[in-house]
Amino acid sequence: MRYVLVTGGSRGIGRAICVSLSKEGFHIIINYNSNSTEAEATLAMVRENGGSGEIMQFDVSSQDAVEKALGDWQAGNEGKYIHVLVNNAGIRKDALLMWMKNQEWSDVLNTNLNSFLYITRFLLKDMLVNKWGRIINIVSLSGIKGLPGQANYSAAKGGVIAATKALAQEIAKKNVTVNAVAPGFIRSDMTKDLDEAQLKAMIPMGRFGKPEEVASVVRFLASEEASYITGSVINVNGGLYT
């Protein structure tokens, strides 16, 4: 049995990733912060696919919360470790920089960037000791291209992209890969307030993507077939900014 932790796994892209990986026989650990109803719904979908899973509540932006939740899991699962980490949890607090509040900046960086450090650092040792692991970071078109009104979000996702490339070089010899998946405009809770009709005119494929289309890339990166891919950023954006 191999174990996967998907942060922000209760809805949207995170949910699609949980369901997709469950089809590959992974035991899915579904992280959520506040919406237990949606987390339970994701777990039900995993089980409907014949998979196994559990839910784990913690705030990814809090180092103490991260280390307590993961430490408790390790104490209760002696001899096991989390083989695949999908850093997916994220928030947006869009504003033009001249009007952006310090809290809007720090909240987005804490949830989207600092969480990468807290969670990855905690789980990395077991991957290195066992000489097998997959770290997959869900980033964004915003972190590659930059989007107006998202200086905080672009900074956070750009930081994760750079960290992905650095960490990949640090641990490649231990058979632990680190990659990023950069969605463009995907139909989810994160994009529900965007003007889809206007934005899809910018996309060569002429539509928003589906969460399942991101999840399929994550599923490949988590597999043995992706063993020689590390430090990469894979765009899933319908041809927008490729």
C-alpha cells in the first residue's frame, strides 16, 4: 500500500486528484481546513471507485498544525510513510498592488508558499530513507506569466516553481522526484468569480479546463512511468501562454 497526501483535497482540483489517484490503488489522505462536509464527500467518491482513504484536518499555513497532524499520523501508522505528496491547497486574495493590504499579501504567501516548506520538509526524510517519493506541486499560470491583480498569488506560485527546481536537484539521487503542474483557467471554486465568457477568448482551445484534466497529469507524475522526470513544470492551460 502506498500513501498519498493531497492538501486542499476536499474540492475542485484537489478532489479530482484524490479520485484519480484512488484508481491507481493509492490510499488517499484528504487534507482540508474547514469544510468537513466536502472532505467527507471526496472520501465517499474515493471509496465509490474502490479505493481507500481517510481525512485529515489541519491548516497548511500553520507550522504547528501541520507538524501535529502529520506527527499524529506517523505515530499511528508505524512502519508506513507517505509516498506521494501533492501540495495543492491554495487561496486567492486579488487586489491591485497599490491597494493591497499587508494581510492579503501575507495570507496568500503563508497558504500557498510557506505551506510548501512546512509540509514537504516534514515528510521528506521518510521519502529519502526509503529511496522512493513523489512531490507534486500545484502551481499556476499566474506564477509563470504573472496576472494583474495577483501580485501576491503570482509571487507565491512563482516561489513554489523556483523551490520545485531547487529541491529536485537536491534529492534526485535518492529516487525522489519533484515536479510542478501549472493549471491555466480551470473550472473550480478558485475561478468561479472570474468572467469565463471573456477570458476563454484568450485561450487557444476556447474553453476553461476541467479539474480532471489536471488530475490526469498528477496521476502520471505519481507513477513509476514518470521516474525520470524531475524539476519540471507541466502546463495544463489549453494553449494559453505555452
